[in-house]
Amino acid sequence: MKKLFLVTTCAAACLTTLPAAAQFQKPEDAIKYRQSVFTVMASHFGRVAGMAQGRIPFDAKAAADNAALASSLAPLAFTAFGAGTDKGMPNRATPDIWSKAAAFKGKGDEMVAAMAKLDAAAKTGSLDNIKAAVGGVGGTCKGCHDDFRAEKYSN
Ligand code: ASC
């Protein structure tokens, strides 16, 4: 089983086009990794979203820096949903992530693309551009959560 997990994670890691991919010794490591990535990404996105919503004073450089970070983090979590990583520690991944893998990948790709647009928008320094792009990202977060995130932690 452990060997199978290693083989499947390696296959997933090797198939990715990312120049750097994390390695996971056990399912718990993959779950911790993806939860951590989402947490850090949401923190940087949240800083930009706060400016877009007027909760945080607009600072063009801070917006651009945080958008760039969120965008570079965006693809990473999707490398950590390999086979067998549904269980191992409490998480909110639904079985559909694995049974409807193409749909899940589509949702992930939409979020990554929306984050790239936000990165580009933030580099323009225009708050109006940022507002539109933040809305786009938020929609992709929600769209994936609606379909693939459970209400409650399991396991
Ligand atoms: C965030 C965040 C999410 C999304 C979501 C959008 O800032 O942490 O999960 O936006 O709330 O609907």
C-alpha cells in the first residue's frame, strides 16, 4: 500500500508541468501541504480582496506583491490530491475530487487562470482592474467549494 502510494504520488508529481513539486511520504503530508497552500494563498488573496472591497486602504505595491504571491501559489495545492490522499487526517475533500477528476481539474485550472489575471491586473496599479479580477477569483473559489469541498471535516 505504501509502495502504491509512493508510485502514484510520483506519477502525479512527474506528470505536472511545475518546475518544482513537493514530495509526500504519506497521505497526511499531502493533506497538510494542500491545506497549508490554500491557507497561505487565501491570506495573500485576502489582502488584495480587502483592498478591492475597501476594507483595507489601497496600496498598489502591496496589492501587486500579494497578487503575485497568490498567483504563484495557486497551482501548488493541486499537486497534492493524489490517489489515496482522501484520508489520513481531517480534511474537507469530497470523493468527487477523485471520481470526477477531470471536472475537479477544470475547476482548479479556472482558479489558476483567474489568479493569473489578478496578478496582471494588480501590476497595472488600477484599483478598478483589481476589483474586477478579485471578483473573478472569488467566483472560482466558490465554484470549486460548492462542488468539491465538504461542509464538515471528516476522518
Ligand atoms: C477567499 C477565501 C475563499 C474565497 C471564497 C470566495 O478570500 O478564503 O475561500 O475567497 O470565500 O467565495
